[in-house]
Amino acid sequence: MRSGVTATNDFVVKFANVNGSGSASANQLFAKSILRMGIPIASRNIFPSNIQGLPTWFEVRVSGEGHLGRRGGVDLMVAMNPQTWDRDIAEIDPGGYLLYDSTRPMPASRFRSDINVIGVPLTQICNANYTDARQRQLLKNIMYVGALSALLNIEPPVVEQLLAEQYKGKEKLAKPNRDAFHMGRDWALKNLDCPLGLTLERSDAVGDRIYVEGNAAAALGAVYGGATVCAWYPITPSTSLAEAFERHCKRFRTEAETGRKRYAIVQAEDELASIGIVIGAAWNGARAFTATSGPGISLMQEFVGLAYFAEIPAVIFDVQRAGPSTGMPTRTQQSDVLSAAYASHGDTKQVVLLPEDPRECFDFGASAFDLADRLQTPVFVLLDLDIGMNDWLCEPFAWDDSRQLDRGKVMTAEELEAGRTFGRYLDADGDGIPFRTYPGTHPQKGAFFTRGTSRDRFAKYTEVGSAYADNMERLLRKFDTAKQIVPHPVERPAAQPTRTGVIYYGSSSAAMKEALGQLEADGIHLDAMRIRAFPFHDDVLDFIARHDRVFIVEQNRDAQLRTLIMTEGNVDASRLIPILHYDGTPITARFIRAAVADRASALKVVPFAGAAAE
């Protein structure tokens, strides 16, 4: 074998499989075994939108330094899909490694001269030991995990323990998997030079962090945030959020003694019905939400406008995917920013939260319900497929048991009885937020007619222009109040003074953090800001004002966040430089580094102390 890439606890392994071949559990076994050795990883599942037969990939980035974004490039490719062979081989970095099933000989022309080829006759070994066709297919995957354990120094007891946990109480399943693992490992130890230049070394860098997907985290946040109603229609990649909410509710919202369910989950006939149910439940005082993706947001627009104008709280989890239309339903993007921020017709502005990882999915998943109640308006939580459907290493969730649900301005029967003036759309405090009552609060007082048509401060129908304008201006005051209570942006100053900045958000955060360190090493210093919500806190426009040029990093074609900043902040477009990634794969540190360096050079930006110049 020629000299190859050498690295310890710092490389990328990618598995190329066929969807439906049973490879997912084997690939997860590989990833979790590295975690159990105390080494941080970042995994990404890239899968097709059909049920079976098309290509699927699973990428595991091993990073002793704890980088959780995609790096870009592959050091070891496990190529198990002949259909994507050429594409998979092309991804390997020079000096990298290719592991393939060598049962059938392949001509030298199918390989690259600058990589190291490792053949393991997986099919031959399986056929010699198993007769059942499905068993051969499934256990072949476990066999290559065994071979990788020898090549990379994965500790066998770690894998055995994971298999024991996976098949607890099912020894008839556990034993064949253990045997297959050791067959692959023993063959590699006997026939290959082990280990490779890529090695794993036990560490304690994982600490107490947890490995969890964003959808499950957001669903748990909804439970802690007091949600009791979920209405949804299945759509990738949000379905697992609603399913996780049901699992959590069975545990936390079911009375132990009686089995009574203290929650309602409705799989509606479509997205319109879903948001309608949510609005109805919220109007009655329940905390309710729906989970959907871009096509669902498109269908919900009119009902979202009703909730905005009638001022009914609602939470909408939007797990973004690549559009438009059906687009690429199993690929990630940040492409619903504008459709969420200005959802519905007419003059509307919606509250949008932008979590960066599962920990913030949990936090924002809970706080979204407080915000919706306080502001009496829909609140969008924008995840994306990368966060929602992939497992991420993140800090453990934290919760203050003394925390109380914030229901906002709700007038009680006692206050009404005492003669307090109630006007459903009356701004009593100057913050744009009126008081509301729950249905049935008082037998004579505090009632109002909820409508989507124009009305006065006391909910009486009117088409008088001044009354309509008064109401619309109050809604703007409420939106301005929202600036102060949504999650504030997070700043990271550069190592040296600079007049150049960068803004990013959501799942771009992990790759961006790594890229910032690389750019600093290159001599390009950037003040950085991560935006976490819309409306934008004043700090966002202050940050832009302090810099001559600001890069805006996002995962869509049309620079949607940049457009939103320009519109809301009246910012000169020439000062905001778009860095756009939209091929459906998660953005990488390599891409950000190269794109920023290229644009900085083209603009003749001097990112050191002193002013930027053209």
C-alpha cells in the first residue's frame, strides 16, 4: 500500500450504500462506537426521497477538537454501491483510502492512482457463512464495521456493548451480529496492514454532551413549554418531530394511575386543517403547534394571516428542505426565511426563531410558546433537515423547575368584575399588546367576536380607514416590542480589530465557527454575529453599522436573510456580501473559507486593523 493520509482522531469516513439495504444501523453502530471511545464526531445522513433502491450516504467526521460542521472532502470511503462508484471515488482526498467489496475483481482503470485501495471480500465471506439472502445482506454491513474496527483501532468491547444494548433481550439477533463483526475484524487483521494511517485513540473529549437529533429535541422542548395539542400532516423532514412529541407525551402527559392522556395529537387531512386545528385550540387557551416544511408553510399562509390579524398564539415548527415545489425533499436548505417572516398576504410580519443545534431546538421549542402567548401571534421555529434529522453532539438540555409558563396579558374574571376596561384590541400599556380573555372567563363581561375582518379597538366590525390604520400601527408597535424579548444575537469578536464582519444563522453555525478559526490563521480577521431571531434586535443593525463590509452566510440561492436585513434595516446592498451554498448538502468549513477568501480578495477588503478599501 502506498503512503496515505495519516491522522489521529481527525478524519472523515463516508459510507456509500443502497437505500433499504439495512446499512443505517451498521453505520450508526460505527459512529456511536467512536463516541463511546470519548472522541467527538459529527454525522450526516444523506438519503433519497424514495423507499428503497436509490443511493444513500452516511458521513462521519471524527474531530478530536470537537468540530461539528461538515469539513468537506473524504479520507476513507466505504464504497458499497456500484451505481455511485465513480462519484464516490472522486470525493476521496488525494492520499485517502477506499474500502470496497472485492469479491468480484475490478480492473485497475476503475481506481484512482493517488488513493489507497483496500479490498475485503465481504460477499464471499457472507456466502460462506450464511444461507439466508436477507441475513447475508444485513450482516455484510456489520462485517465491514468489523473490518473498520481493525483498520482504525476501534475497541471491540465498545462495539460488543453497543450490540448488547441494541439487542437487549434478543440474543438470537445479537449473536449473529457479534459473529459477523468478528468475522470482518479477524479477516482484516489476518489479511491487511492494520491499522491504517487513520487511527482512533481513546479520549475524554466528549464529556457529558449528548447525541440527539434536532426534531426530537424540539419536540421535548414543546412538552416542557406546555404544549398539549399537536396537529400535523406528514411531510419530510418534519414527521419525526410530531412522532417524537407523541412519544414524549406518552411518558410525561399520561396519568400513571388512570392512563388518561392529557394531550391531543391529530394527524389532519392536510396542512390547512393542521394549522386550523392549532389556531382553534390556541384560541381556547391550549398551547398548540404544528410541524411542517416549506410546502406546508405555503399552504398555511391564509390561516397564518388570520392568527396574525386576530392575534391568536400559535407555534409552527418548520423543518426546512430544498425547494421550490417538491424540490429535493430529503436535502437541507435555509430557504423558508422570507416565506416565514412575511407569511400570508397583506402587511404581515411574523416572529421567527433560528436555533443552531438540538440544544437550542429544545430551548427555543419551549420558549416559543411563551413568546406566542406574550405576543399573541404565530411564532415560527425554523430548523432545517440538517439539524432536524441528523444526530448532533450538543450540551445536555437544562431546565429550571421553578420556571413558570408565561401566558402574557390574560384578563381574569376578577379583573373584569372589578370594572377594568376590556378592549380586545386596545393598547393599554403602549407596547402594542392588548389584553385577551379565554372563552367562558365571565358570564357577561370580557366577551368579544373573533374575526379576520377589520375592527375597532373593542373588536367591533368596521371598515373606517382610521380604525384599520390604528390597528395596523399597533401591530407594528407589538412587533417592535418583540425585538426586545426574542433571543438576542450572539457576537464573536475577531482576534484583531477589523472593519469587516460576517453574519450567519442556524445550522451554518458549526461550519462557520471552524471556518472563522481557519480564516484567522490565513490572516483574515472577521467580527462574527450569529442571528437567532426575527425581528432583528437593534444589535444587528449596530453590528452592520460598525463595519464597512459584512459577509452574509446562508444556505439558499436568493440570499434571503440578506434581503430581510436590507428591507428591515434599510441597509445599502453593496455593504452586505452574500456567501451562498444551496446544493442541498450541509455547508462545509472548506466552502466558507474559500468563498470568503475569494470575495475578500475580489473586493480588495483589508480585514485587519484599519478601514476596508476598494
